[in-house]
Amino acid sequence: MNFSQREHIANVVAQVENAHAASVLNPLDNAVQASWLRCVSEHGLDPSRMQAARILPAHQLREHRQQLDELRFVAQSALQTLYQQIAPAGYILLLADAQGVAVDYYGDSNAEISLRRAGLFLGSQWSEALSGTCAVGTALATGSAITVHQTDHFDATHIPLTCSAVPLFDSQGVVQAVLDISALTSPQPRSSQHLVMQLALNQAQQIENAWFLHHHRQDWILKLSRTFAWADVHPELLLAFDAAGRLVGMNQPARRQLGDVLGSSISTLFRTSVDQLPNWSSTAQQLEDISGQQRFFARTQQPTPLRIKASTVKTAPELAKLSGGDKQLDQQLQRTTRLLNASLNVLVQGETGCGKEYFARAFHQASSRHRGPFVAINCAAIAPSLIESELFGYLPGSFSGAGNRARSGLIQAAHGGTLFLDEIGDMPLEMQTRLLRVLAEQEVLPIGARQAQKVDIRVISASHHTLMQRVNQGLFREDLLYRLQGATITLPPLREREDIDWLIDHLLQAQAQLSEKARELLRCHRWPGNVRELHHALQFALAMCEDGEIQAADLPDALQICISSSTLENETQRLLRQLNAAGWNQSEAARQMGISRMTLYRHIQKLGIKPPNSISPS
């Protein structure tokens, strides 16, 4: 504990003890003083006890992020714009949920260690009850925007920080999130944060309005402004009415202007009726409140017809070609079709050889980016010494061996299309930091360059690793993982697929016939190398076969083991032991064996195993 921290603790104690006195030492902003009092009297915090920042573990953070997914999606563009405005001055940007947990983070990756230590990081928890007076927590507690500057903080741990936070309300007047701009250091005067607070207020209003319009897109929306030109593009008040003319939502400026009048009829608020709303959709017209004392320029936005979701979504043809009827894979491909044109990066998971690059190419071809390039990079195949120049490009003479001509990187080559990063889990940590900046700012800085270049890319990444395990091992950046997994698709291993016969015929492409014995060998193999191993096995068999027919003996030696009757007998006994141990509960037996229930069923059918309670026909 240093002198400044000891002095701060003494000041907090004095302020709290003398809160009701006529004069106090260094009088504080009322909101801050009230928060200090709450910290002691309501939250039971001790000002002399300094606490390190709290960062939630990954699985808890994931739950908080998912609960705010829709708002995060709506706010994404505004957050990126705001961060570009504040980043040059050394500020970071947090979006926290109603529990004070930072679910989105924009900051300088070069200062990551200091930011994480200070709690200005993804997953940090800033409720007033836990951290004392702080911008996020106190904004949540009061429902008001606030700057908590340096020694305004209750906990002496946080006195170097300056933080400005604005709560975000839904159309019912409930706080859903908090927008926070913070910095590790700043000028001493509190007034230095006025511009920062104004930027936060302006962008918070834009996010609230965008969220309002998104949430009430099936309602009549009345836009009101004192100025004719702003009635549509930048309305002051937003009100949502249902088909009967009942007020079902209002933004915060409308709530301050009209009071909490949710549920009121439009005719009790304004000199109009619900029947008149369609007349104001093309041009702004004057509207008076019911008292006739307030006049606005009004525009209406008509309800968007509610789309009736079909029970099934037709899988995009490019994706449908990847399956021959496997239910598990079909379900994933159908789900993927919904994501084709969403502004989300996609993470593809699955064992080595299960077709992740085939999937990525099909996804690209089915999406609206299909006219742009598809650039595939195997992060595990590029030497660590070359990966930076390969990805980001370089200027002439920027390093030894760079040559006399500039070279564009693979990220720039993917501009307007899709960048596929295979085996992303093997990317070096220092390159992960640079990739994070590309994804956050949509720009790339070649080696030796001073001016970044804008890029428009969608990233599909793939890994056979479980990336969260890599995060826990310190081998993968957690914040990069959350950037990459806007959506996660898992491809099943070949041993669990029901369409192996279709896949065999698809890969053979009628180049040869397949004997029944050879087909049976292909069916019973466990395929640790998945589709890639099957493809190689068939290519080997095509080279070995004669007269255009593949026999069992033409297959690789590794597949011949299934011919042995003793092997079949051993497999039968092993499976019977597993089924007996599970009480013939096939779902439980499949879980214990690490296979799908359908795979277990195929093995039972192949080996002719009958349940002990089955009755033979007489």
C-alpha cells in the first residue's frame, strides 16, 4: 500500500463518518458521496480492505454474453465507431450487463496485462456491492450516467483509473447494460472527462434507439422531434404502439417528457387516433399533445410483417452436397444455412480429417460473399518465422530478406471475401494478438508500414483442439476466441455418420465397382483419420484393383483386420460386456463408449446381437 492509497482510505473513512456534518473534508460530488455511504451501510464494504479486480472464468462469462447476444449484435457497429474515436487518447471501451459483468471489450492489446490487472478487461465484474464506488456499478445502482474519476473510487486499488459510464435502458425503462469508457491514467482535473462523457452519452442514445427500433419492429413506432428535419433521421422521442393504439414502449427521453404512461391509449396522450398513424409514414406532420401545450413534428414507422418461421429451413444447395442423409450432419448444415449472411465469424470444430475446409468452402460459396475470394491458411503448416509476413504482408526492406518489392499478405488477399484459418489453435500467441486487432478494427498493418489498410473479411476458423482448453493452458487468447466464435459448428467424425455408403460412392465417383465384402470392411473400420483417411483408402484401392472392381484384398492392410472371425468374436464379447454393464440401456452404453447411439445400433445389427429379453419367433 503506497502513501496515496493510505491517504485515500483515510479520506473515505472521514467522509463516511462525517457525512451528515455541516462541512466535510474535500466535499465530493453528491452521487459519489451517496455511493460511499451505500458501500459501507448497505454493502458492508471496508474502505481499508483493498481488493484485486474480479475476472469471471470463461464458462460463467459465456453465460453472461449469451444472455445479452441480441443487444450486443445491435450495438456492435456503434461500439466500434466509439472505440475508434477514443482509442488514440488511450481509453478502452466496455459493455457491461445488468450484473456489472463486461461482456464486450475494446482495448489496446499491447497494454493487455495492465488492463487485465486493473479490471478493464473482458469478464471483469464491476458491481457496486463487490467493487465499491465505480462507474459501471454506480451507474447500475442509480440508473444515471456518472464519471468516477480517480479518488472518487471507494476502493483504493482503483484510484489511478478514470471511468465514465452510461446505463442503457430498454423500452420498459429497465436497465439492460452499461456503456463504459475507462483509462488507466488521465489528467488530474475531473473536468478532463467531460468530452469523454459526452461521447458516451451520444453513442448510448444511438444504441438505445437502435435497440428500441429492433425490439419494436412489429409495432407502430411514433418518432417525435421539435425540429422538422430531425423527425425521421434523429428523433428525440420514440414511442411504440400496438395495433390497438396502446403504448407498449418508450425511450428514456419520452419517459422524461411524458412520464411513465405505458399502457395508455394514443388518443389520451395526443390529439390523434391509431387510425391516423399510417398517414404520417411518408412525411413529418405536426402533432399536439392532449393538452395542446406541446407540439412536435411526427413521423411513423409501420410494423414489419411478422415472418412465420417454417418448421424446417431448406439447407443451402452448396452445403447440402456435404451430406448423404446423416441426421447429425444435416442438422448442423440446416443450422448453418441461417448463419450464411449474418455478420458473425464462424468457428468450425471437429476431429482431424472430418472435412472442415470442405465445409468452409461450401459455406463461402453459399454466402453473399461468394463473388469474393476464398483464402485458406493452415496456421500449423507455416513456419513461425514466416507466418507474420505471410498473413500481414510487408514493405520493401522491412526485414532481412524482404526484397525490394512490397508484398500483400493473405489477409489483404481475402478482402471482400472469406478468410479460412485452419488449425487456428496452433497460431503463435504474438500472431494472435495481431489477428485480434485485425478483427476488432477491420484493418491490417503490413510489416514496416505506418498506415493501416482497411479490410472487409469474414473469418471462418477451424481447429481439432478444444480451444477453451488451449485458453486454460495459456496457449490461446480468450478474447480472440470470443471474436472467432460468433457461431460454432461441430462436424461429426466419420465413425458416427450414418451416410458412409453414400460417402464411399461419392468419393469413388463411379471409377470402380465395390464388392460387398470390401464395402463391409469399409463400414466396420473406425476411421480415426475420418473422411481424409477414407479418401486415401479408396485412392489406394483404385490403384490396386483390376477390371474396375475393388475387392477386399485391394484395401489397405489396416482395414483387413475386420476379416478375422476371431476379431468379430472379440468385438462381440466386448460389446456385450459394455451393454450388460449399462443394463442394456443403449444410450448409456453409447455414452460410456464415446460413440453415438446410432453407431452403437449399427454395431449391434452388424454383429447380430440380440437383447436378453427378446423373443424368438416360434
